[in-house]
Amino acid sequence: MIAAPLPPGEAERLAALNATALLDTPAEPSFDDLTRLASQICGTPMAIISLVDKDRQWFKSRVGVTASETPRDMAFCAHAILGSDVFVVGDAHDDERFHDNPLVTGALGLRFYAGAPLDIGAGQRIGTLCVLDVVPRTLDAAQRDALNVLARQVVAQIQLRDKVIALQEATARQSLFEQQLQRFNEEMQTLVALRTRELQQARDRAELYFDVAGNMMVVTDVAGRIERANRRTGEVLCRPSGSLRGEDWFELCFPAQERAEARAFFIGLIDAGSDSSRRFHGRVMTSDGQFRTVAWHTTRLVDERGVITGLLGMGEDITARLEAEEHLRRTLDELERSNMGLQQFVHVASHDLREPINSILNFAKLLARDRHEADSERIDRYIDFILRGGERLRTLVNDLLSFVRIDNSEARLDRVDLNESIEDTRQVLSDAIEKAGATLHVAPLPAVRGDRTLLGLLLQNLVSNALKFKRPGEAPAIRVCSESDEHELRIQVIDNGIGIAEGFHEKIFGVFQRLHARSEYEGTGLGLALCRRIADMHGARLYVESEEGLGSCFVLALPLSACLPTEPPRMAAA
């Protein structure tokens, strides 16, 4: 057994791992879902989210494994974090680093391992998402890519967890602020009841606290003019605190549309019959015209005779906290939508993957049973079924991989000549066009700002659909053209095919949605979902205008701002 060397910057890597506060924490569904998905996609009985600590590897999530940790010198994952790509051991018996490893020779009997490193930034790989088996095996390109995608999702979950913890800490600081405020108010109330010497001592302490307090503090008279403001108030308002004396608090701090409400709040607090203190949130305007949100706790000030002399306002600048809460809310909403889509995606994908696999296995069993018989025609039929099932499986896996890649990427915007894109589509589909006896007529198209590869893939899918869903006995006639108005540019792909009933115009853009049996029309149900995702990435709409039996018109509606000047195209109809 050969133990893995320590990676460069091991001390920094361990510090990054400890900063996540993940070690020895309970299981969490968000991580367990990703572990199960890795096991299903790679077809292995075991999958683990492993965190490589100083002397051990600890499992944050595990499927098919009972142990919660193993020594680091036995860990395959200690080797995996040395690189940035998926680390694969096809058969541990044939690998000198692992052939005598206790995980291989012991009760577990590990033979196969593949792990994608968890890079949380700056090259700090704190562990892996790995899949394991007790028999030798390999991963195809689609499975390797999927394992990398899932590893990035694990990192996203870790980063989201950090944000939640940060928000909890901010809430704790707010609670501490409230406690400090309560103590300060108690001291201020005591201050007015003390005699001369005690009063001066208390005032000295209050003055010191007032000046160094970490929150805004403002004292006003009964008319709302500032008598004193501390250093933090000046910092938030971008003015020296000494220059605020005599200013109207409302004119200085509140935007015009909010001053009336703030004055009403102030007058209500000055009223002797109201509560002695109140809380409210409001925006303050800095000297450079910016707005900050402040949580105010305002208290009446009274002298030793009980006469109200003014107000003490204590304010905490909560702008950053509100922004963090809003960002966290959007992140949580996005993650919830992503998780719901992922669950549906896994359910349907596993069903569609299982069908061709079962077909291949069933006919392989028949072939094994009848291989000694002389009926070559039946044997050939079995082989044909197996080959067609394998081809369908390969097509589905490739479409799944394309969908996952696009769903985890961003559009790279550039100048795209759509005339060139449709000509590329004509070349790619030339055999299918010729086989169907189809005609593809293209009117001059504009240049647009977009992702050349993604828009080409969208056009290719739409033309391919027009070839596929043709009317029996009638050659496909396909026309590609454009039109525009003052709002948008519309690229149209029009065909004379079987058409689509109005009730299915939106359904066809869903993942794995099919309107016909596979025996009637081949396909995986991912093409139009892929096209809709590409349109969304360009800020565009993709929809269909169609009637059953009367052909279809698929429309990509781009913002008019996406249209660019172009040279006259040179094209010929096929």
C-alpha cells in the first residue's frame, strides 16, 4: 500500500476544511440527495461525500457504507484531492498503490473507485464526492461529467450552509445589541435621579459610552433639532459628527417622501401619554445622496422633574444585513426550485434509462439461452434488438449530458450571423434532409448578439424536429425566416408536419415530454426543453403556433436590442 503524499499548501487546505464547520456534524438531506444521485447515475452500490482531515477521512454523507470514517493513510480520497479532475481506479487489485490496502483485502472488498474533488475556491480541495464498487468497472464520459457536476453542487450546498450560519450570527449580534440597548436605557433613566456628584460621574460614563458606541446615537430637543450625535452617526451620514449639532433631524436624515411619517412618529413619542420608547425602521440619506436602512430604538428623555427634554435615538445600520437576507432568500428559492427540478429529473431519467437497459438485458438473456440453436434468423433478430436498445441508450445519455451541461453554464455573448448558423445546420442534417426528400428554404436572416454554439444547437433541434414529425406520405417543406416590430425580433421555423394540438403548446417544452409513442416517432423528449433553456439564457421567448394536422411554426422571440447589422447572405435552397 502506498499512502498519498500531502498536497501543496496542506495547512491552508485543513484551515479551509475546518472553516466549513462540517466535520462530525449530523447527516443533512441536501447532501444525502446528491450522494444517492451519484450512486444512481454511475450505477454503483456505494457513494460517499468524504472530507479529508489531518489523520482521517470523515464521511459527511454515505450510501451503501456503514463506517463513518477511515484512517487517511488508507484513503483513496487522499489521492483524489491531489488533482482537479475525476480520479478513477478501475481495479484496485491491479494498482500497486491499493492492491494490499485493507479496504481492498478486508471485508469491504473494494475493487472500483472514482472520486471528483470538492474545490471550495483558491484550489482548496477539502474532499471528494466518490462512487465505489466491489467489482472492477469504468465510467463513461457522461458519467464522469455528471460526477463533476454533482461535486460542484456539493460545493454549492457547503457555501449556502456558510451563508445560513453567517445570518444566524448576525441575528445573535442583533440580540446582543438589544441587550446593550436595554442596559443603556436603564442607566440613562437612573442618571436623572442621581444627586450632583453621582450625577456627574454617571454622565461621564454615559458620555464615554455615547462616543465609542458601535451604533448610531442621536440626542434631540423636543423640536427635533440635534443636540449631539456620536462618531458612528457621522460615519453613516458621511459627515463629521460635530457638524450635525443644530440640524433638523428629519431634514438631515430622512428622504423627502418619508419625513412626514418620521415626524408623526416623533410627535407621538413626545406625547406624555404614549409609550416611553418605540422602534421603527427607516432610511437615512447620506451626504452623497445614498440611502442606508437603519433600525431605530428611540426613547424619551426626561429631567429630574419629569419634564420631557427630548429624545435619544439609537440606530443600527442594517443595510448589509437586509441585503444578505435578501440574497439568502433568493438563493434558497433558487435552490428549492433546483432541488424540485432535480428530483423530477432523476425520477423520469431513471425510468427512461431503465427501459432500454431492461430491453438489452432481456434480449441478451434470450440470446444466451438460444445461442446453440440453428435458427440464425431469430438470433439475428435478438442482436438487432440489442443494438437498437444500445443506440437508444446512447442517444438518451448524450441528450441528458447536453441538458446538464447547458443547465450549468452561462451564455457567452458574441456576434452571431444566423445565416451562417442555419447553413451549418443544413450541413449537419444533410443526410436526414436527403433521406426525407425535404426542402429547406431560408430567407435572409439578421445577425444577433448571442452564444454562437447554443443558438446553432437551438436551430438544429428545431429543423430536426420538423424533419422527424412529418405527415405520412408527404415530403417535409421547411421554411426559416424572420420578422420584427418595435419590441422584438422573431426567428421562425415553419413546417408542414403533423402539427400540435393547442392544449399541448406549452407542455412540449417540459423535460422528457413526448406526445407520441416511441414506436411512432423516435426521440428522448429533451430537445425542446433544451431549446427553451437556451432561449431563457438569451432573455428570449420560445413558443409554438400550431394546429393539429396543419404544421407548426416555432418562434424564437429575441429582444430587439439583440439585433445587429449583417451583410446580405449567400444561400441556396435545398
